[in-house]
Amino acid sequence: MRIALDYFPEPLAFENQTAVVLALENKTVFRRVVNAFLEDCADEVLTFSQEWKPFAFSKQGLYIANLLQPDADTKKLMNHVASAMEQTLNTDLAEPLALVRQDLLQLGDALTARFDYDVAYQDDLEAAAVVKLLQFRLRREESTAAERLARFLILTSRYLKVRIFAISNLYLYFESEEVSRLLHTLSLHQIRILDLECQAPACVDVRAKLYVLDRDLCTLDNSVSP
């Protein structure tokens, strides 16, 4: 995968790395690129391609503005997770689903019998109703911020078919050891991330490639091992 950006004579290349760390030390350029992601117009500033075929970030990428709470809004993701669960209930778990339906119908009859209201209830329960009843959500308990980020990226990549994620200041929020563990986890799932930094980190993980645009708009293409 490659990313073309003004100021760099050659596209930024992932090669075998999980992440491209793009340090934009010129604050004007940094703000311009970050705003492009925030305003959902990244394709006007950067060109993304894979196997030399361009693709639209707006359709196949995702920018995560809040690394500490990436799962603050999971409605779209959980809708896809629920859809996958419904399919699994109807195929692999059809027998347990039938038992649950039977128990719920008996509960509906018992509840209706206790009231004089002229009411009826849905007696043809679909898998979607059972999934909704269970109120699934992303697990957050006993998780570090890095673990929550990794879990969100993995699930989003799987269910929303995201080809690449863009984030900002990964090395500002997390220690080098946390970043190393995060990138190791993401590499196991073949997830690619573009990390925008306002200053070049002292070192980057071996799973990342560092590109630097300094204050004077001079470029440096370098991979730094820990």
C-alpha cells in the first residue's frame, strides 16, 4: 500500500510494515492534513493506492480522532456485529434459538394472562429480536486504552471492511512499549495504520516506517529500529 502526499517526491510505502508514521513538523502542513481527515476530505490531500490502483479513503478508510475513546460511538460497528450474530443464530445455532423462542413465547403468554389489557405480542420472533434483547456492546471493563484501541481496530476492520486507519499522535498518548504491543497485535490481523505526528518520535517500532517533513519542508524517509 502507498500514500502520495505533496512535499514527498515518492509515495509513502508500507512495504512489510504495519504502520506508516508521518511526522509533519511544519505545523501548517500538520493542521492541513489533520483537518482534511476531520472534514472527511482526505482524498483531496492524499492519494491512497494498493498494487498501484488508487482507492478512496472516504469509502475504504477510517480516521479515528479520539485514540483514548475510539469506541465512544459504535452504532455503525455494532449494527454490523449484530447482523453477523443474527446470521450465526439462524445457521449454526438454530436449535438453541428455537428453544429460546419457545421460552419467550411461554413468558409472553404468562405475562399477558396477568393483565386485563387487550394486547397481543410478536409470536414470530426473529433472530434480530433475540440479539437486540441481549444488548451486546463492546467490552470495556479491565481494559487499558491501548487494548481498547486494538480491539476497536480489529473489529472495525473485520466487520466494516476498513482497508486502512488514520490516527494522530500515537506516540504522544502511548509509551513506546505500548505502541510496540499494539502494532504487534495489529500485524497479526494484517491491519494498516497511518499515524500523523506533529513531531518525529525518538524511535519507532520495527513494524513502522518513519517519514519526516521538517519545519523547512525538507523530507526524510527513514525506518528507525527501537
